[in-house]
Amino acid sequence: MADVSRRDFIKQLGVTVGAAALAGPVGAAVSAGPAEAQSAAGKIPDTPLKVGQMTFLSGPAAVLGEPMLKGTLLAVEEINAAGGVLGKRKIEVVKADEAAGTDANVKELKRLKLEEKIDFFTGITSSGNTPALGPVAEELKVLTIFVDGCTDFLFDKAVPNPKYVFRITNIQSADGVTAAIATAMTWPHVRRIAHIHPDYSYGRNAFDHTKIVLDKMLPGVEVVMEGWPKLGTTDFTAHITKAISAKPDLLVSSVWGGDYIAFYKQGLGYGLFKQMKFTSTIAFGVAPHAIGKDHPEGVIAGVHANYYFTYPPGNRWPLNTEFVKKYYARWKEYPNFQAEGAYVAMQMYKLAIERANRLTGGWPEDEQIIGQLEGLGYSGPAGYIYFRPDNHQGYKDAMTGFSKNVDSYPFQILDPASVITIPIRNITAPPGWPAPALNGPPTRTYDWIEKTWPKMRE
Amino acid sequence: MRRAVWSAVGRAVGSIWDAVRARPLVFASVALAVFALNLVLPLAVLSFARKPWDYFSFNPWLSQLPGWLASPQASFDRKLTFLQNVSIFWFTASSPYDAPEWGFAVGLRDLVRWAFVASLFGAYFALWAYARTRGAGGQGRGGRPGGVAGAVLSTLGLSTAPCSVMGCGAPVLPVVGLAFQGLSSSALVGLATLSSVANLAVEVGLSLVVLVLAWIVGRDRAGLRASAGVRLEGSHLDAVPGRQG
């Protein structure tokens, strides 16, 4: 493998800091925004358009689910206020609580389709539920856009040719890769790395991808400590003291939600953040307003590599400014990545209907809407997103940034002036990259990075 | 030399076939039990160590599999890859968080592997029973060590069998890796490697044990037949007038 300098490689990746411009959609011929609507062609029924929305409305994952529902409802209210889809069909949302358990959720999806006769299904947070609901949605022919529930299992092992099912969530491997690239750019001299991750698939995934990228980008790097607290842990004392005693240069973590609030507050008590650099994949990703002003400044505070409401900032990207304004006005809080994803899912569904209507006239069949969704590019609050036709997965550029206190918010935010963005196509395995063998590399992207990225010199 | 090896393999295969035909109940019950153990053991370990599953499903998409395989929409390579990975059914234990407590998925490759290992065990016990009743196999003197070795290898293989987790891009973790939380990444890599090695050892080791046992049974049967023939021949000779005294 050629000897490449880290600086040159970062340039090749297309990494930008404080991005002056947003990258265009990859592979999408046209990218449309929410203002594309024209008058409808043909006869449109005025019956309600029924949308099933399922997410966590109770329990600890409601911190993810509630913003998702709010994002959906905001989009629906906007569409209805403008006269409905194609100016005629008002959307009616049928809600369901994902916390009921997988078995109950599958029954509920069947009920929604067969009894409520929904036209479209969206939502879903848990990666245990998408593999159960995805094949059922295909079987029942329910047009679906999952907002989250990211797992390779769905399209690798359950449904190889999704027709009715799409997924808008971020690419999971991007979390670890983005955090590691940002770390290598910001603190190229760190060598001794400690890790604290929740002991479940997300934490393991974040560890694997952070490690493989740091191994490539920072020669001589070593893992000096690992802590794997159980998901839902509120006492991190043992892990924090173990990390401090390992004397690392850097601590990497993917602890999230309420767990993260407990973690950082306990870390402050031990002076953790004064003794080492800190990189998180998701610290600021869940509930922006939950992060206190006491949170350490200047740390890499990831947002699930996905979206943060302060970026793109100001008048640089009016779509975000408007979205944040509307969301705050409606819900008295700021949106997170789940809210943005749910909002965009509804808007892309509406856009696909409008485009199909222009081609065929009248209310389009699901197959015609699907034809428009495949390869559809859309300009949303976070930037450009498109659905790859081969796997129905939404792709948008990855981002992370640095924590900062500003007077204009009562909580700490991600500094919009130093946000790091990376084109998603440059940090994920390309289409056609083979699935890794059983007990082999954890993901396609891991395998691709391991085999194709050079070891870098200073 | 090559002919001798093929002859020995042929004799062993013939013995296995004879043993399975002679002891179909032993073969079927052992094979079924081992096959079931492959499924039940991981579920039992995970249910005990974490929480019982609350969802089971056959992959509903499988009804579309024949049509997809016949259609030109995917390349041959893609179809082959998917067939190797496709999940036939799975169990999950729900969690209040964004991922299941655990998931255990069984694919086509798992079923083929389980069926193969189960058949080996079935053949081994059928041979053993057959040899005992026929007085071949040195009254089981070659069987006991082989059985113990097979059992040890099997237990090792089963306890570290890979378990598909339905998480966010999750790696395939060994059951024991899922069962006990807080293991370091190197411990997990070690368990995954052990799982691969143990599974290979079960398959190769047990195949060899069965072949050797079958060869011994075949050899002893041949020896018995030969000695029975000599005795018979001797009795004829004994009857020949003028040979006495």
C-alpha cells in the first residue's frame, strides 16, 4: 500500500471544516427541495391519506422516539396546511408505541394495514424491530420509510431486494469513522487511546470503526483501556477511574442519552476531561437541550454523524434555518437527528407522489411512487440526501463538531463554525462490496477500510 | 497406496451405510437430538444469561425467494451470496432501548452445518450400536475414546457457536460473548476465533472419528467373516474321512 501523508489523505476524503458549501447529492440526477410542488394532474380523491407512525413513546428510548414523532407531525401539519398531498388529500396519522415489544409491533403493523388501511408506514427506532417489520411490510405491500432501526441484518439477511421498504437513517459505520477522522485531524499526536462504550451492538460497532481508522491514520496508536458498561448504566465510576489510571491521551466513547448525561457529570467530578482529550460519536445526538453548560468545551461531540440543528448555520442554508424555527415554534425545543429524519421521510414521500402524479396523472399507484423514491435526491434541513436505488438506503454526508458554550442558547451546542463534514461516499463501502464472511470483519465498510485505506505517515 | 486408501474409505462408507440401515432409530434419534441441541443450547444460554426471547419468526420474505432466484434482477453472485447469508428464522428478546436485548438468527448455512454435524453423530452412534450387536469393532474398544473426543469437540463447538445479533451493523458475536457482558474486544475476538476453530474441529474431527470407527467395524466384520469361514471350512475338513488322528 502506498505511503500517503495524513494531510493528503484527508484532502482526498473531501473533508471540510466549517463547510462553506454543501456537497451535492451522490448519484442522484436531480435534487429537489420542499418547495417543488405544482398543481396536481388528473383527478385526485379527497379521502384522507393514512400514515402509520410507530416509534418509542414510552420508556428510555422515548428520548429518541418522541423527536421522531414530532418530526413526522411537523411535516404532516405543514403539508395539510398547504391543502394536503397534491392539494387534496389531507394526511391522517395513526400512532403506535414501539415500546410494546417486537411481537406486538408486528401485529400492530398488520392491523394498521388490514384494518386501518394505511397508505404509508414510517418511524421505528429499534434495530430489533426493522428486521421483523421490514419483511412483513414487503409481504403486506406497505410502502414504508424507516426513520432509524439501522442494522445490516435487514437488507443483508432478510430482504435482499427491498421493493416497498426504504430506510432514511444514517449509515452506522459512519459514526466511528467520522469520529476517528475528526480526531486524527484535530489531535494527530494522540497515541494512547481509552474506550468506554455501551456493551451492545452500537457500542461494539463504534469501537470497531474508530479503531480501524485510527490504526490507519495515526501510526503507533494503541488501545490502553476498554470499558463496556451495560446499556442503561448510570454509575460510570469504575470505568472513569480505570480510564484515568490508564493515562491515555484520548478517551473515545459512544455512550448516549441519559447514560451520557450521567457519564459526563461523573467525569467532571473526577476531572476526567482535564486529563485527556475526549471524542464522542453521539454525545450531542439525542436531545440538544439535555446538555448542560457544565459540559466540557472543545471536545469532539458527535451527533450520530448525522444532523445538528445549528448546522448549516445562519443564512447559509435557509432550509435548516426555517426547519429549526418551525420546529421550535411548534414543540418549544430544538430538533435532533431523529426529528430531522422523520420530517424528511414525510417530505420525500410527498415529493415522490407529486412526481409520479406529473408522469401518470391522477393518484399514483404505489409502484409508481416507489419508482420515484428510488434514486430520489432531496434538499433537506441537513443538506442533500438521496435513496440509493439498489438498497433503498438513504445517504447523506457525515458530520461532527466541537462543543461550545454560547450566550444565545441555555445549553451547550455544537459550534457551527467548526463543524467537520465528510462526503458519505468516501467513508462507506461502495455498492457491490462483498459482505464479509462469518466471523470475519464486522461490516462491509470495516472490511473496505482495512483493505483499501493506506497506512498514513505524519 | 492410493487404491488401498480408496478401498479403506469405501469400506468405511459401506459400514456406515450398513450401520444406519441396521440401526435407523439410533441414527435418527441421535441426529435429531444433536440438531435440536444446536438450536436449543444457544437459546437456553441467552435466555438464562440475558432474558427469554419474546419474538420468533420465519422470514416472511422467503415466499418470494423462488421468484427472486428465477428473475434476472440480481446477478448470480448476488444470489449466491444472499443464499449463503439468508436467515430462515430468528428469535429476539425485546429491549426498551434502540436495539434488541439479543437476537439469534438461523440461516441456510447454519442448517446445513447442523444437519451435517447431526448426521455425523447419528452415524457414530449407529456404528457403535451396530458393532456391539455384531461383535465387531473390538466390542467398542475403538469407539469409546472416539465418542468422548467427539462429545468434547461438540460441546466446545456448540458453546462458542456464532450468534447473529440484530443490532446496528453488529458483528456476529459468539453466544458466550453475548451472554456475558463487559468482555473486552480482544476476548470477543478470541471467542469468535475459538468458535470458528471449534466448529471446524467438530466437523473435521468427528468426520475422521466416524470414518476410523467405520473402518474398524468394517475390518472387524471382514475378519469375523473370514474366521467364521475358516471355522466352517475346518469343520468340513474335520468331516473328511482319513483326516482324524
